[in-house]
Amino acid sequence: MQKINELDIPGPKRDYIGYGRSGFSVNWPNDARVVLNVVVNYEEGSEQMKSLGDIENEGFVEFPNSIPNNMRDLAVESVYEYGSRVGIWRLQRLFDDLDIPITVFGCALALERNPEVGSWIKEAGHDVCSHGWRWEKVWNLTREQEKEHISWAVKSIEKTCGIAPQGWYCRYGPSIHTRELLVEHGGFVYDSDAYNDELPYYTKVNGIKHLIVPYSQTLNDGKFIRPQGYGGPADFLDSLKRTLDYMWEEGETHPKIMSIGLHPRIIGQPSRISALREFLEYAKQKEEVWIARRLDIAKHWLGHY
């Protein structure tokens, strides 16, 4: 059997060790045991659809998309519109009411098509982490195309939100070029294209130190519409509470980050957002929990570790 030499494989090298058995001693602000980060993935208007000039129609909605890719899928299009017309503003009212700072994984074209969302992000002081120029599969792009799209995304988000994005997160996963291109472009404090830890860490990109703030798909509202996912809002709430309680107990010696991933077209439904509200009220009442934007987490790490 031929042994594979990972050093010969293109792209970032893998790290199986991380912080190891003893972990890493972290001091979060206010002596927090858990850092809670809420992410809203704002993609509506940047998805792949025939109406937007693409060769395929998007899925990832409440029902199977059964219309052929050579035709417009008006039903699926309208689900995405629900996210931008209704869901995002239901989330806005919730976060404003509870004074919750969030991170928005924002696709540039989605924000361009609904500039009022950019205005709200700016007014509320939320963190915009670029979710790409479009909600696209970057591994299908050439290196030069991906480089160009990164530049387009930065310029677009700076215009709609008043500040250039300082973080980056691809759809589903990066290409082997993404991290290198981000460092080449400059201006990014961190990227979140990793699921391998519950703490930030540094990596080297062509000799330059680069910060990773890992994300998680575990507590993601996409499981409401995926097979073998949440049975209903009670399942979602139970998962959120159990995670926070366990990490809070563990946080006496090993403080970590808890990430929640949301989509306006999914969590924006009344029954689902009621579970989110109940959890956020619960989290706010719990002592030693720091609810923070990804940018806050990144800046704390850069300043202390």
C-alpha cells in the first residue's frame, strides 16, 4: 500500500494536535466561562438561481426543489425573498430588543440588493464578516477569479455597511487558495473557514501569521430543514441550552467559544425564533457569559495571546 505524503498535497497543511490534552488557559473579558457568538448568514439575493443568471437553481429551503435547472424556480426564489423581506427584520427586532451584538456573515450582492440591511448593521454596530461576493462555491473558481471576487466583496460591503469586512467565511468551505488570497489582499483580521477547534489559533500563510476564529455547524438552524435535524423549536432550544450549560461548567478550567448559526429565511419563522428568544434571554441571565461579535473575539486574542 502506497503511503500518502501530506506535505506533497496542495493547500494548507493539516494540524491534528491543536492545543492538546492540557488545552489552553484563556482569560476572557469579565472572567467569562463561555463566549457566545451569534451569526446571521445573510445570503438572500446572492444565491445561485436562474433569475440571477446561473445555470442551476438553489435549494436549502423548506421543500425539495423539483423544477429543472433550465427553468426558473419561482417557489424557491420566494423563500429566499421571505428571508430578506420578513426574516431579517424579525431578527433585527429581537437583537435590538435584547441588545445582542451579532456577527453577520454577509454576501456582498445580498447586501447590495437590500441596502437597508447594511444601514441597520452599521447603526447597530454589528460585525460584518464577508460571506463572499456571492453565496458561491469558491472551489469552482480559478485562483484569479477568486482573487477578483474577494476584491469585489470588500469594496461592495464597505459601500453598503460603511466599513470594509475584517473577517471572511466561504460558503461551505474554502478553496485551497482562499486563505493565501485573503492574506495577499490584506485588511482581514481573521477568517472563520475552519471547524477544528473552539478557540482561536494562529497559522502561517507564506510566512505571515494569520488568525483563525473557528466556526461550527452543530448549532445551526439549517438542521430545521435537513434530514435527521431538529424536530422542532423545542429540539433547537434544548440543544442550545445543553451546550451552554455544559460549556459553562467546563469553562471553570477550559473557557471556549459557543457559535450559533442562523439564516433569516429559516430562523425567521415565528415558532423557531421564539426558541431563539427564549435561549438568548436565558443566556443573558447566566453569569460569566460574554456575548460577543467575532471581531471582538479576534481583537481580544490578538491583544492578549
